[in-house]
Amino acid sequence: MQQVAIEINNISKKFGETTVLDGVTLSLEKNKIHGLIGRNGSGKTMLLKCICGFVIPTTGSIKVSDQQIGKDCDVPDNVGIIIEAPGFLPNYDGYTNLKFLAAIKRKISKEQILATIDKVGLDSKSKKKVGKYSLGMRQRLGLAQALMEEPGILILDEPMNGLDNQGVADIRKLLLELKKEGKTIILASHGKEDIEILCDTVHEMDHGKVINSIIK
């Protein structure tokens, strides 16, 4: 029997009279890649923000690794996150940016940070300031930030943004390797090919609802 990583139970989110999420229920199993698709404004990013504890649903509940968000914890532990454009300090190099972030939890060593930078296809020895990075390099650094503390769950909103064809191929390969290592990945993407190649389940959203789910 498969274990559940994330349990979403009938959540809705309203801002005034506007309903952004409308009765979403999903059960996402561990050790799989789960895809979220839908046009801009369909509710994908808002759903991810609720899972991460960044936004509190108006109704319903979310459990991540058996902890209810907003009750057992405010933000789930053991989760690596890319939502929207990763924010970094432009006047520092990639390693220094990650070192500042790693200092919050003090869980990992310098060597682990450097190894993660190399793992996403950047040069860990480079002193290039992040302000000089291309969009694709920033995206890779964002992925390194999400990965570096070895979380069990990855929540990735459009992680292929700004990557060239080789970059997309590299990140697809990395995500499949991470799945083999036992990670659970929730991936929101506009790229049909990414979804087809990577995902074990696909959930289509429109107007804040899940309108179709496919289990491969």
C-alpha cells in the first residue's frame, strides 16, 4: 500500500468575493512525481502556496507528512520549494547566497552546499555575482536552494523557466534521479512534454478546481 505524502481535503481560498481555490481534494503519494497543469490563473500556484503554508485556506485542511498545516505546524518541515522567481542577493555569488540561506537552519555543511551547486549544473567555484546570472542560471540556483538540505518533498512551480534545451534535459534527468532516491515531487508546468516525461499523476486545474486527474 502506497503512503501518502500530501493530503488535501476540500480546500477553498477566497479573497473578498473572489474564489481562487474551490473545493480542491487531492491525495499525493510518496516517491512519485505529481504534475499540476492549467492556464494562468487556474489556481496552481495558489494551491502550492497553501501546501507550503504561505497562504492559509479559507476552508478545508492540508496535511504534509501527517502534519496539518496551520495546526501541527505553520510551515511544513522537510520540504524544498521553488515558487515564482527565486529571490537572491544580486551582489553576491551563488555559493554565498546559499550559505546565507543555509545559516537559518544550520543543517548542512559548506561541502554539501558546493556539491548541490554542482549537481544542478552550475560551477561551485565561480565567483560570478548573481546579478550577472542569466535567467536559466538563476533557475538552477533556485533549484539548488530547494535541494540543498535534502528534503523529502519538492514543490516546484515552473522549474524549467528560462532554461535552454540542454538545461531542460539536465533538470528532467535530475528530477527523475531524485524520484529514484525516494523524493516526492509536485511539479506545476506549462510544458506538456515535461509533464508527459516526468509525471506519474497529472491533475488539471481550471477556475480553482481540479477538473481532471490522470494516473499513469
